[in-house]
Amino acid sequence: MGGLARLCCQKGWDVTGSDQHVYPPMSDQLRDAGIVLHEGFDTSVLTDDLDMVVIGNAMSRGNPVVEAVLDRKIPFVSGPELLGHLTTDMTVLAVSGTHGKTTTTSMLAWILESQGLEPGFLIGGVPRNFGVSARIGSGHYFVVEADEYDTAFFDKRSKFVHYHPDILGINNLEFDHADIFSDLAAIEMQFHYVIRRVPGSGCVISRSGVEAIERVLARGCWSRQKRVGHDTELEFIAKSNELVSEELDQFIQWTMRGTHNAQNAELAVAMAHAVELPVSQSFSALASFEGVARRLNLLYETDYLKIWDDFAHHPTAIETTLHALSEPGATHGPLIAVIELRSNTMKAGIHGSALLESTACADRVIWVLSTETDWDTSVLERSNGTSSVVADVLSLEHELVGQTTGQIVFMSNGGFSGIQSRVVDRLNER
């Protein structure tokens, strides 16, 4: 919603907003764009000169502003529907999947930018190459992070159905969002719906060898298709700080790490190729890709200790991130993972023992979980005592600041109470 607000500003509209607990980097972006953000949901924000209210999917019936909009019959629309209208005349490239969407979308936008195409984009993070999460661009290409979460309290279809993609990328497909989906089949149905929106002249690009993706495609696909990954022409290999393409006989030095980012790159390059950008040039452009804020960012580094910040919020994403940090050449010493179970699915314990299994590469794991839980958190505990569950993240600071060797990685899809920056500040003081 914050990124969409920026797009509306760039269209010349006057924009204000209401929300709670907005934290950087989005709060900084809104302020820099001149957007007035009201804390909380006071109905006084609904002034008589409003043309339209855009309602985010976090808002539900009972919210005072939502109720006032309905009672006063103020015109309203969902965020995804508005974005669909804004991009009607553009070629839309939509990046979907359970995880990796933000990084892949950022890579794709940068590839197009490096070729002088000036794409518009809307991304659920801040790509460091751009410094903002959204812009309207030149008006020809638009790159969007295509989320399968529901649209609004009045529209329970996935958000990406509204984006009318011309090029649809599907990077992976697993069960998530247990608060709105009953099972993986329900998510697959939404992916089938978005494939139905891709024109025959468009293209669906998907990862090979993923059973859930195969089931979705088997329901029908009326567009061109392209596969990436194992046994395809686009299969990249991550080696420390290098990305290798044996098919292209090329390698680049880049800032990213891990197999998961090599897979993100495969999809980004394939989607760029679908709008006729040469594969070799797209691959080379990734050498100057600077990553995304809060996607495995190095916050602190000495010869003996590194502190990382990451957004991982699904067992597969946690596993691949920790695997990347445990590769040969990593800092000597223990790898400590501090993971906040913050999303509705994570807090509900839906992933169960898969969460513990995802942290096999870590020497120690600290799970941060509210005491308001009704599932058996013992499934997060290791038999050797190298994992623990805590409710108060503040109590960890002193212990973590005392760490002198190894790596600490903070993982949360929220602000994590700012513990990352406080730990780094105290280490710098030391």
C-alpha cells in the first residue's frame, strides 16, 4: 500500500493514509514523498473533498474507517484493483511464488533498467539499486511483485488476479498463508485463476520439477510457456560470491549468496528474455545488482563476527538462507539464527517440525514467539539443547552483544522491535 501510494503521487494525485506501526524503510519513503501518514484509524481523515479511498487487505469489517466509508457511501477500491487500472496500457511482468518474490522482482526491474527501459515497478521491499519500492516509470513496462494473499475484506481473490500480467513468472509454490487458505490446493486454484488472465501472446515462465506448479499448469495454460531450473537452458550455479551459467559459458561476481538467489536470477533473466532482452546481457546486468533492504543484508562485520538481517518467513526460505551462510568461506565460529515467528502461519505453528528441520545448518537457534500460543512449541527444541523459545526479544540483546565470533542472522517479516540495529550499535560502541 505504501508503494501504491507513491505511484499515485507520481500520477499527480494528493495522497494521505492511515495505518499503525509503520516502520522504516517504508515510513521513510512515505515521508520523503510528501505523503501525510495518520497513525491509527480516526474517521476524521475522511474529509469531504475525498475522491477515492483505497482499502488495503489488512483492513476488515469493524475498523472504524472502513465502517465510516461504507456508511457514508464514499467511493472505495482495493489496492490491487487500483494498480490494475494504473497499468492497463503497460506490459506487465508479474513475479509470483511462495518466497523469493521481492528479490526476483528487484532483479528483473534492474535488468530492464540496465538496458535503458526505465520500467515502472511495485515491490514489497526496497531494491538498493533504486532506493524506492515503487515508481511509475516510462509507461511501457511495469514489474510487480505478485502476491497470492487475498485482495481485501470485500474481495477474497488473490491480489495477483488483478494485475493482468502479460509475462507471469512462478518461482516456487508451497503452502503458506494458513489464515486464508485451507490447504495447498486452494492456493493452486488461485494460481490457475491468474494463468487464465495471461493473454495468448503472453508467456508463463515457471520452475521445472515442482509438483504443485505442474498441477497448476495441467489445469490449462493458453499462453506460451518457458521453464527454468534443473535440466533447462537457464540453470545457474551459485559459488560463494559468483554466479555461473554453464550454458552461457559466463560467470559474474555479485553481491548475492546461495542457491535460492541463483534460482531467483534464473526466473528474472527468463522473464526479461520474454520481452526480447538478450539472455547474456541480462545475466551480466546482475553483476551490478545490489540486493534488497532486509534480504540477507550484512549489518556488521569484523574479521571474526558478522551480523545479518533477513526477511525469511517460511521453512524453505529459512533453510536456503542458513545454507547460504554456512557455505565454505563463511566466518569461522557458530552460526546463530534468531527467528521471529511473526506471520499468521508461523505463529499458528502450521509448519510444525518443518521449522526445526529448516534450521539444520545453524549451530544455535533462538525462536521468538508470543506467549499467546496454543500449540506445542517443543517441536522447535533440539535434543542437544542448542535451540530455545523466548517471548521477550529484548532479553536477548545482552547475550547477543556478548558474541565475539561467528555469525548472527536475524529473521523476521516485521521490524523485530529494532533489535538488529540496537545490537549493532552496542557492538560498535564496544
